[in-house]
Amino acid sequence: MIHFNKSFRRWVLIVIAFISSFGLVIAAATPSPAIPWAELLLRSIQVIQLANLSDQQEVSIGQQINNQIIQQYKIVTDSALVNYVDEIGRRLVAQSDRPRLPFKFQVVADKNVNAFATMGGFVYVHTGLMKAADNEAQLASVIGHEIGHITGKHLANQLRQMSIIEGIATIAGVNRDRLVRVGVEYALRRPRSRQDELDADNRGLRMLTQSGYAPSAMPAFMQKLVTSASLPTFLSTHPAAPERVALLNQSIDPSRANVGAGLDGTAYKSRISSIP
Ligand SMILES: [Zn+2]
């Protein structure tokens, strides 16, 4: 293992960010006058700070994004239902690689089959998705996937990449309000990349299996969504589904596929019976 001293590593990062930011500016082909190199370098430093968010900073941005999201959606307060999702979420988080992050699982009263996550531990599951799942293991597979987006810092990295183009990182620092607005837009409407989807699937499948759920539930539920009559919202923000089903099936040992808990459909339906 090679050890660079801290300040050398910092400079390497600055140079890398500088080169990539220059690339992004070229790619954006902005017709406005060229941004001075010094300004560009300072923006890059802001971007590095975004890349090195502490857990506490990540939670704080996630909280601000959450404040916007709960104004746009009706959040379920039925404690039995919320506790049920929370219980599944906590069981999965314990097997994740960020078990100490303060996760918050919320149920959104919405018929659209969807679930999403932002950053700093905020996960949202629609009642429509809960009803579409056949059993607890299938619901857990989606919650695990969403936890995977957070432990993989996917939205945080997407925001970092966007922050130069969008003018979020400037000479004056990072514009929090714009960062939060773009965060909401990305979490709710922009599709994740294929690479992020595959990473969240890998992380989710690992958590699902280690929590004692039957791993077959993950590809089974995704396959059900792919073949459903109307395209679920979940698949428009979580692309590459057919390929993901195939890859998940490849990663599951066939002799262990149905070994585990959470496949009892009757028990599951009674736990979510309060959903209209
Ligand atoms: Zn996803």
C-alpha cells in the first residue's frame, strides 16, 4: 500500500478536480465568456469539499432535502405501518457498511409504484410499491436497494458532478439552497445511472441475504415490475431493469435462492392491510 502525505494527496485531488472541471466546462460548451482559470480552480476546491462531506454534513443536506420532499408528498403517520417499514429498514442497515448512519424510513401515501432515497439516510417507500410487493422479502429487497444508494453515496456524487455546471460551487462557496433544489430534482425525477443501479443492487442483495431474507425475492420483484401492464414509476428513475434481473439471478446461488425468511405472502398482506 502506498502512503502519500496528506498535503500531497490534497494537491493531487485538486489537480484531478481541476482537470475534470475543465472537461465538464468544455463539455457544457457554454457560449458565455470563458471562466477565468483562477475562478475555475477555486470552484474545484469547493467541489473537493463537497466530495469530502462528513456524515454529519451529509445528514444535514439530506434533512434539508427532506424538508422540501415532505411538502410535495403526503407522509403516512399510521404508526403500525411506519414501524413495520422502519423495522425492516433497521434489520438491513445493520448489515450495511454504514450501520451507524442515522437512517430514517418514511412511507409516502401514493399509488405510484415507487421508492427513492436521497442522502444521509433518508429513504422513502410509496404505499403503491408496498401493495405491489407479494411478500416482506420483496419489500425488503427494494428498501435494501435504496439503502445501497445511500451507502454508495450516489446522489452525493451526482451532486458533486453537477455542481460546477449548475454553478452551485462558486468562488463564494457552495450554494446550499441550490444544492438542495438540485438534490430534490435528482432524487425525484432524474434517472440514476446504470452503474449506480448495479452498485445499489449488489449492496442491496448482500444486505438482504445477510439479514436472513430469501435472496430470490429481489429479482422476482423486479421481474414482476418489468412485466407489469403499466410501467411503474420506479423503473423510470431506476433504469436497466431487465439487465439487472439477469445479473441478480447470476449472483444468487440457485441452491440458496429460496432459503431465508420473508416469503409468506399472507402474513405480509395482513401487516399492510391498513393501506387503502
Ligand atoms: Zn436505484
